[in-house]
Amino acid sequence: MPIQKVTKGNRVDLTKDTGLQKARIGLGWDITGVDEEDADLDLVMFLCDDKYHCLGDSYIIFYNNLIDPERAIIHSGDNKQGGNDAETASIEFRKISSKVEKIVIAVTIHEARKRRQNFGLVNNAYIRIIDLEKDKEILHYDLSEDFSIETSVVFGEIYRHNGFWKFKAVGQGYNQELAGLCDKYGVEYI
């Protein structure tokens, strides 16, 4: 199966016809205007119900909480460098809690206001999904929007649909750091 290149708003079946069981989500970007070590972008995933309410503090997957309670999603840890798959998480679909309907995948800039940084420094941002069992990229979404004032961006979401998992390319920027996104999804920043 060829790589599915998606654009903002596209929805793609992940598990219905492919039999996908285990995947890696890779996010990447390039930093311009500052030294890469001076910018710290972080992958964060909110495991939510159907109303986009995160199920609780242990269902925010990020650098301070790398694994959800069911061990379905495992974050690779903080990586302060950009480039190819700067941050990743593995996902095992069969282990995801039955209470989870949506997995929101975002990137935030650590201490963005303090550092006076925003996504205007970020180029070539993308999210991709790799089938771990076949070691093959199956989906790729390049974020082409200019997020010149935003400090966090929701890259995409994985959601349940009729018992299967789908991906939606979101590309929505927010002028909020991690604490603001936590508030948006109904949990406290830990």
C-alpha cells in the first residue's frame, strides 16, 4: 500500500482495511531563527472521550508521563533536537481503553512565552504514522500553514469510528502553552 499523503481536514482509515495493530507516530520539524538547543518542542497526546474531555491526568502522554495506564501508548521521551521524527510515540490499538474515543496529538513549545518563541520559528513540520509490524510508513501529513504567533499546534487526532480507528489531519494552532491545552481538554497541568 502506498503512503497516504493527507492535507488538512482529510480523514483516513487506519485499522479497518489494513489490519494495523501497532504503529509509531513520528513528528518532525526544523527550527529557524534560533539555535535548535534554545527551542524545546514537545509531543503531547490527550486521550479523550467523545466530547474531547481527557480521561484524567494519567491520560495525558508527554515528557512527564510517558505511558498511559493500559500501556497502549508509550512516548519516546523528550528530544530537544528537530529534524526527522524529533519525537515519537508507539501505539498498540487493541490495548487502548474502551473509554478512549479520541487521541489528540499536539506539539507545544516549552516555556514559549518566557523564551519569546512561537511556531513562526518552525518549518517543515509533519506527522507520520508507521506500521511497526511492516516497518512501513502508511500516512504522512505536512503542515503547510504559517503559525506565526501560536505556541502550540494540534497536528492531528486518532479517533474511533464504528469500532475502527481513523486519523484526521487537524493543523490547528493555539496561543497556549501546555497548561492551556490541559485546561482546554479538561485536566490540570501536572
